[in-house]
Amino acid sequence: MKPFLGYVGDWLSTVMRLCVLLPLAVLLTPDVARADMAVPAKVLKVPGIKGEDNRVRVRITDYPWRMIGRLNRNGSHCTGILVGPSSVLTAAHCFWDKRQNKWSIPSAFHFVVGYEKGEVKAHTKIASFELANGRPPTVTTKKPVLENDWAIAQLEKPLGKQFGFAAVEDINLLKIREILSTGSVIVQAGYSRDIAHILTADEDCKISGIQQSKMGFLLRHQCDATQGDSGSPLFLYDGKNYSLIGIHVATFSSSNGVTEGIAVSLDMFGDRVSQLPK
């Protein structure tokens, strides 16, 4: 029979193990809960999130989310939107190879639609891409300026025939505040880097300014878009239809701490998109 002091030692050992394991269980519980949330909890503040994080998970099989995909290359990604049966609109800088300081080859990229947590509905390689106003990447060896930061990629497979594609609406951007006063809202959706495996949307963000440049209009916005969201669409939503009005390309922070997103507007890419085969 074990001595009394031996039982006491066993009891103390058990208590000590529980004291160690219980705090760990408390720490692990929130992570287990997060697995069932619509969007994983964001612990660290990331550039591009303006105030409260308003991103929500969306159903990737529904309109218009099924037209949005990930542009993947060697572990990095951007966002793009189908604008034709075989055409994707995205940010031009997504094709820029920063390490080699030149344009990447098209075949290095995959475009996937219906992507969620490692599963995809369809994917294809990029056959070619053109820069602003139809220019081939061979005509320039410089990274695009902000106003020209858009590109159209041609896919090897016509995914737009299955998943649909966004049409360019005839919208007067100078009257956008008047349009928004009627109850319409701005919606942005993309594959953010910090929650890269689900498509999320900021379903009611604001246009903080419209800036005219030599090439057209830039939209300053307050949508929660960060790294990975480059090329993601901005829609005007009237309660029924989603009208493509721009794509997110950059985030800027002013000296007074104000952060704004920058989007290239349809005023710049609309004519070219309307010329694409439908």
C-alpha cells in the first residue's frame, strides 16, 4: 500500500498540472470560438483599416462576389474582377516584379474564382496583360504612376462565361455625391492579406473625395482595404444593382494621421473595358 505522504504528493502534482493547464484552456478558448465566426478576429491593426474594421465575409457563389477572384503569384496575391468572358481588371502594379525591377511574365500568374479556405471553383493561367490604354508592358520598363495603375489581363480560359462579369456603367462621377444622397452606398470587396483565404467586403464605405488628374479621376475612399486588396472593385450599390466605379490601388496616410484609400475610377478604364469582346 502506498504511504499517506505518497497520496499527498500525487494530489499536489495533479493540482499543479491543473493550475498550468487551466490558464492555457482560457487562452485557447477564444481561438476555438473564432473558427466559427464569419470573419476571423483581427488582433493587430493593419494599414488601410480606417477606424473600426468593417469587413464582413460574403457568399462567394452570389452576385456580384462570384465575379471577384485572386490573382496569385509565388505566395503573394492581388484581387481582380472579371470584366469580360476572358478579361480581368486589376491594379497594374500587381504585375510589377519589385525584386527584378521589371514587368513579370504573364504565365507566372494564376487567377482563381470562388476561392475560399484553399478550395476554388475554377482557375486558369494569365495568357497576357496590357497596361493603361492598351499599352503592352514591353513599351515601358517603369512601374506605373498612380493614375495609370490599372491593367487588363487575358485569361487562358473564359471564366467569365461561367461566373459572369461586371459591366461598366455610364455614371457621372462628378455627381456621385448626389447619387449617394439618394440612398445608394459604396461597396468594396477583396482578398485582404491578413484574412487572405476568404473574400470580405466593406458594405457601406464612403467616398471622401474625387480628385481630377490629367488621365481622369481618382477616388479617395474610406473603405477598409489593405494589402492584397489591390485591384479590388468599388461598386455603387442602389439596393439592387452593383455598378463598378473603380478599383482600389493604394493607401496613403497624411502627416496628421488620416488614412485614405485611393481608387482608379471608371473614367480611366471604362472606355477600354467597353471595347473588350463580350
